[in-house]
Amino acid sequence: MSSNRKLKFGLAINEALRQLMESDPAVFVIGQGVKSPWYVGNTCNGLIQEFGEERVIDTPISENAMSGVAAGSAMNGLKPVMNYPRLDFMFYALDAIINGAANWRYMAGGNSNVPAVFWGIINRGGEQAAQHSQAIQAIFAHAPGLKVVMPSGPYDAKGLLVSAVRDADPVVFLDDRWLYGLEEEVPEELYEVPIGKGKLLRNGSDATVVAISYLVPEALKAAEILAKEGIDIEVIDPRTIKPLDMPLILGSVKKTGRLVIAEGAWQSFGVSSEIACRVYTHVYTKVYTLKAPIEKVCLPDCPAPASRSLEAAYYPKAEQIVAAVKKTMSL
């Protein structure tokens, strides 16, 4: 019998890890600072005390080497969850993840796989500046062989992590420190949120807003603001960046005729651009029209600033989504 109670985002991840490790001895957690709340928040609290240092491995500061260890262990029957407490640190691990894990099943002719989870935490804001706050999901989504998930709430954080660990191939699981304060009902038992399936969060008729990660709650705030002005928006959370749930997005855009994409990453060459491209392609091949050009709400194409006042201008929130929707409505 399912029992729901409210959990915050980080504690939902913590519960998923604990239950996965209890149910499957092949699952282990590895990464820099996994025994330290200062590094990974409350996501790994108590795991080392419960499962010991053989299954909760606090690594040296060598992301490429340790990611190779994780990938190699997955090739040999284990199920590692490799944590990077700053997503930027995954730049050092691209060789092991993209050149190694992502290609392995293909190179092995389907005879070997890499069931590893590479879990990075986006640390935007808080004066983290240019080298500790980057959102680089587009890099991973670009690589064949990788699945990429980005939960926006506690329920999906737990369910997508369970699905990622149980997947036969490498999955990049990206969360955002700005979501850790969110709280919602989460079932006590293990459950899966399917990879590749988005979620319709709000029905609307005037415009579609596809929002990713921390901008999902901001899009819902924008919907409340716009509703007071008589504008009814539909809000979609893709949840999975690769593969994208395009049938869900296209069905909504066909209904509303307008699209705003909100992604907390740089404006150019990102996931938002890929979604826009696919929608425009579908518009022309399926012979239906958009009522206005697609709008994107993203970071400017410059590094993150270090001061709080500049951060307030740099990171988009509900107000920018409201403005983008109104722009589409004015055309």
C-alpha cells in the first residue's frame, strides 16, 4: 500500500539511494565528498554509516580517473552512482563518460553495457561565479549512447533516479541546488518515473511553456501571474532531455500555436534550441502554423557573474517567462 508524505528534493534523492542500495547489493555511491553534507547537501546523509566505505566511496580529486573506475565497475556487473558536487567538475570526466561509457555498447557489438549513473549537481547562484555554476546538459545530450534526465521536483527526483540506476545503459542525472528547498508528496516505496516521458503540469490554451529543471516552478509562478491578466498558458516539464518527449510538446504547441522554452543554460546551441528546431521542422512537415515566433528564456551568452546584484539580472525567473509569453501574445 502506497504511503505518501512530503519530502524535500535532497531527501527524496537520499531515500532513493538508500532503498536502491538496500534492494540491490550491486548499487554503490562514489564521488568527491559523498560523505560530506558540505559537498552534496543532504542527499547522501547517513549512507556511509549504514552501508560502509566499500559502498559509499569518497574519492580523490580526480574526476576523470574516478569516472573511469565507475564505468569499469559497471562493465563488470556493478551499478555505480557517480556524484559530482559541482556540475562543472564533469568537464574533467568527459573522456570517461562520452568517449568511454557512452560508446561502449556500440563498440562491443551489443555484447557489453555500462549501467552507470553520472550524477551532477548544478550550483548556480550564491556567488559561485563562472567556474562553479555552469549548466552543461547540452554537451551530454549531444553524445550518442547517453540518456540525460533533469528532475524539477522531489517526486521526479526519486523516480528518475530509480529508473536511471535500473537502466541498462549510462544515464546522466542532473539536479539543481536551487531545487533543494522544494517539498512535495513522495511515495515511501521504490517507484520509477519513466525515462523519455514528459509531464503536463498545467493545461492552457493561449501558449505553451516548456520549462526545464529550476525553471519549472518559475513557469508555474508565471502561469499564476498571467492568469490574472487573462492569459492561459500550458506548462510542460520534459523531465528527460534525451530522449525528448516530442509528441507531448508538439501536441501542446499544435493546440496553442505559441511556444516559449525556458532553460537555465546559455542561449546559443542548447537544449532549448534543439526543441525549437524540432518544433519548427514539424510545423513545416505537418502543415500547421505557429501564431508567433518561438521565444527562448535562457542565460545570456556570457559567464556567470560573482556578485549577487549581477546574478539577479543574469538568471531568468518567472518575470522573464511572463515577458516572453506576452511577446508571443502581442504578435
